[in-house]
Amino acid sequence: MSVRTRLTVTIAGTVQGVGFRPFVFALARSLDLAGSVSNTGAHVICIVEGLEAACDEFVQRVQTDSPQLAEIHRVVVESSAPQGDAEFVITQSSSVDHEQSSAVPPDVATCANCRAEAADPANRRFQYPFICCTECGPRYTVVRDLPYDRSNTSLAEFPLCEPCRAEYADPGDRRFHAQATSCADCGPQLTGATLAMGIDALASGAIVAVKGLGGYQLLCRADSNESVLLLRDRKHREAKPFALLVESVALAERLVELDEFAQAALESPAAPIVLARARPTSEVAAAVAPGTRLLGVMLPASHLHALLAEGVGLPLVCTSGNRSNEPIVIDDDNAVAIFGELVDLVISHDRRIERRADDSVGMVMAGEFAVMRRARGYAPRPVMLGEAGPTVLGVGAELKSTTCLAVDDRASLSVHLGDLESPQTLRAFEETIADQVAFADADVALIVHDRHPEYLSTKFAMGQNIAPTLGVQHHHAHLVSCLVENGHEGSAIGVIFDGFGWGEDDTAWGGEFLVGDANGYERAAFLHPVALPGGAKAIREPWRMAVAYCMAAFDTATFHDVPALVRDILDEERIDAVAALCVDPSTLRTSSIGRLFDAVAALCGLAKEITYEGEAAIALEGLAREGLAADCDEEQPGYPWHGTDAANVIRMIVADLEAGVARSVVARRFHQGLADFVVATCRDLRESTGLNSVALSGGVFQNRVLVEMLLPLLDDCGFHVMRHRQVPPNDGGISLGQVAIGRAHLA
């Protein structure tokens, strides 16, 4: 006789807003099982009753055959006596539990099925800008509360018409329980300018504001230098590259070099901006990405964007709708006030954006796609922590701000918030924290912040009354962020290269070799410090770092004693004053690799002053890639280091420049020498510690040339190398490391 049983299957992970309940419904019906499926906020609970073999198959297939967008982190199965259920149903979602923060799903780009429907004149959703189904559309940006049901989203304001309601209720339909589904008869509508007006305006060279998924965006023709320069002027964005919106992969391939990994990322449901090398023949205005040979391209994230891109038929600049250093605008009233000065036309709609989300950004490095800005399409998907623990909030750093809330065994990073310098971004930062805590409905046991006393995130943490606080060293958080993302337990060698982090010795760190884990660390080696003349000015004016490094390298008390070529390159009236700062014992010292990149870039004549973070290093990387492409003589090795002191590197660079060696060769040899230096230092630390695992973190590891030089060398030496992929290596990943260190501290 066949044995019947009843199982309660509790599934945790990203299982809301991804068509999971319809999938469970269809699977249970196909196996002739009775029971139910419901949401609790953090979990989906499945009750199945039927033949034991069928129940066992259900448990297996619910994990192996789940929807593409689902991420299952934990499955708990409990058995009980059968109760005689006759059919399988989707039940009303139950009250939200205390682990729900990770259950908010990210927004997903329009799927192929919806695009095909919208292109069919016979379909009732033909050219409908807000078409979506269970496999695509807005989630995070429309959620008001959990569980993720239509009544808890901004779509609640749009009652379904009868045809849409029938699809929503039909288990065999692609829109079965698709919470954001609608059509032109019952759903959101465009307001302000029409689609045709927007297409005509863009084609004529105008600047158009468009209300997207996670905020307003500014668009213009990418082939018109005049339009792009006008956008830069109005947005107050001098040189930082703009992203490009293209209608298809075919058009993207005309602009940039795409390998299979870049194309897969471009076409993925997350639809990020993908950074790739520009083709020499790409017809893009020079003002789009000055100073770099990379272009950021993306496919439409919504069908509204697709209709605009297809209508114009040209690459479009697509950038956040804001003034520089302010958060992306989501409120319609603010949009009218702000964009009145910025744009020629506004295309809006009447669906409310509940929370902002910029476009995500990433690139392929060493055969894998890595995220550099984690926002729409990725956040707030959780990172698994391995085990449950107390609720800890990490408030991140100052630049590329993110926050992170660790609940149970999951850590949920916020979307990219930007730099906390502006009052608007700081307000968005505070709203995001309130949002995370409210969704989790849990008591925060600890708030972790950077130990820099002047960071606004630190001041927020110290000024709140939610929970006790813990200050964490910046580069320790970088190390632990990488360990957590890679699921590594135990200590490792951390190569932490970035621009700035306040050190335990009250100097500016940034070229660190740490040994440790979430429980603590040792600063095992670091770049020999030099002066940071002028403090923050030295970051904005890389020539200052060239002065500092040359004075240290040539062991001189005045800058006039360094070679004449260098003085000519750095022809500045303020050099004498800066030189005096370099020998002043009270001047802050720095071990930052980021500042070393600035110095070398300035010596190569690339960037005496910058308008955005990393501009000089990006230019130097581009020059190094030119050197690689020119098939440089393999007999020219990287510039050798003497221990952790870069003085010899600087002297050799100056000598090569004086001898007329091509700047591209100098840049390539600098990158190669830095990679050799990292490997040599890691080998020394392996010898002294016995550790064979190396974690690479910090903003410098956004440098594709350096990473692709370094990884084979470390691999050849037998190291187990960990790097970031889904969490940014820059300060956008700091908050993840903070919560893990906070958990270890409480333990």
C-alpha cells in the first residue's frame, strides 16, 4: 500500500516577487499533491500532502527547478500526520515575521516574453510602457510593506481590470499572482509629455527627463557633443563619464568590445551598466567619457526606456536625474522644481516610486563579471553569513555610501546611496536606515561605524539612541567584506588598496597588508608613508602627491632639487608651498596606493587636478592598457620595489620620462611592478603566518589592468585568491564587513 504523508516546507531566501508561489502551485499540482503555499514576509511556507514519494520529489524540485530570479538560502522540512486536504491552493499571506528585511526583491528588467507582447500590434499590451509579469518589472522600488502582495505596493492604487484580474487568478497564466501586472486600461499612465514628444525631442538634440524604475533619469543623444556638453553644464558634472542606453546588444557591440561574460551581464535580469572598452569606430561624442577608453552601456531596464531607445534608434546618454553629488530624484514635485532648469522636456507617470535605486555598474575582470555599484537589479538581495546571530546595522563609510542590516543569517546591503557630502544624500542615508529597520521589525543590538571621527556616517551613529555603537577600522571592514562574500572562515592575508582610511595610528592608510578575520587583524605590512600635502586638497590635486613622492624619492629638502623634467611637468606656482608642507613634521602622512597612482598619473602629465574620485587612476590605467596593446618588449619588466618603499619606482619612472620612454610603457611597467610587489609581499607573509588565502579589496581593485596582471601571478604561486563579484570592492562594500565584525564583537 502507498504511504501518504504531510510535509511543511519552509523556504527562506529571495522567494517573493519572483513567481515562486505560482511555481510551487504548478509543481504541487503536477505531482498530484494537496496543501497550500503562503508568504510570511521572510519565508514561503509550503504544506504538501500526498504520496510519500511525490512529497519527497516536491522537496527536491522546489530547490532545483525554482524560478530563475529566486535564490534559496535555507529549506526546513517538518513531517506530520495527513489531514485529508483535497486540493492545493495559494492562501492569503500571513502576518510578517521578524526576519523580513532580506525578503524585499530587487527590480528586474523587462523579460523577453513581455517585450514580444509589447511589440505585437494584436496584443492588448502593444507598446504599453509598464508591461511586466512574474518574471520581470518593479519590486523593490514599489514595495511599501511586506509580504510582497499587490496591496502592499504602489500598484494598489490601480485596481485590475477584468482581463488582468483573470490572468492574475489563473494558475496557468504567466501573470498568475504577478503583483505589478497591469495594462493600458487599468495600470499606470504617462503624464506630462507623450512618448512621441520625447522621441522627437531626443532626436532633435534636447535633454529629456524620464521617470524610470528607481528615479528620474536625464537622457540626450550620445552622438551630439553639443547636447552632451549642455547636459554636463546643466548638471554641473565636468568630466565623470556618462552611461549609454542602447536598444539592443547589436547596437552595444557597435560601441564597445563585448565578450561572452559582458554580454551575459548586459542581458541579465539585473540589466546593469556594463563597462567595456570602446571601439575606435564607435560614433559617440568625445564629451561622453573624456579621459577614459571605457564606455558604460546598458540595455533598457523598463519598457518605457525600450520604447524611447527604439524610437530614437541611436545610443542615448542616460544618467541619474539629479545635480552632481545629490541623490536621484524620485518625488514628482521635486522633479518639477529641479528639472525646470535642467531639461527641455519631462516624461513622467503616475506610479509612485517608494524608494530610490540608481543603475548598477560592473565590468568583466579576469573572465568574471564584478559589480562596482550595487543598486537596481541586485540590491537588496542578501549575502549569507553562514549562521544566525543578533541584528547588527552597519552604516558604511563616507563615499559610495551603503548601509547593511544583518538579520538572522543574512546581511542585506542597501542600494548605492552616493557620497554623504550633500544634505540631500545624508537625508536619503537616514531614510534608508529607517526603512531597513522598519522592514526588519527587529531590535538592533549594535550599530557599527567607521572609526574616522569626521565621517557623517560616524556622526550619525554616535548621535542616535537606537543601540550601542562600535567603531571599526576602514580597511579591516574591507578585508572582512571580502571574506564574508566568499564564505571564507578563518584568517587570511588581506591586500587592501584604496584611497583613504583613517588608521589606528591616526595617519591616512590605503596600502595595507592585513592578516586577520572578523575577530581582529594585524597590520602586517604597508606602503612606506609619504606626506599628504594639503590634506583633502592632495586628493583633488594629484600634482601635490607627485611633489611629495619626488621629494621622498630624491631625498631632498626642496622641490627644486628634483630633476628639471619633473619641475616642468608640474609647472605650478604653488609648488614651493607644497614642498614646504612635505617636509613639515606636522603634515599628515599616508600609505595610500590610491595617492601613489595619483602621483604617477601627474608625472605622466595626465591629471594635475581631478573633478571626480579616481579620475587620475582611471586615466593611468587607460594609458597602461595602451602599453599592453602596443605589444611592449617583454624584456622591460615592472619597476622593482625596495621592500614596501616606492621611492625606487618613482626614480625609475622619472628616469624613463627624461629618456623619452613612451608614457604608455611607463604606465604599463608601473602596473606590472605593483603586481610583482603584491606577490612578493604575500609570499613573505605566507612564510611568516602559514596562511595561503589572499583577499583583494579596496577601490584600487576596480583597476582591471592591475587585477588581470595580479591574479595569474598569485595563482602561479599557489595562493587561494578571493575577490569581490557581487559586492563592490570599493567603499560600497564596507557596510557588509562592518556587520560581520559587529557580530564577532558581540560573540
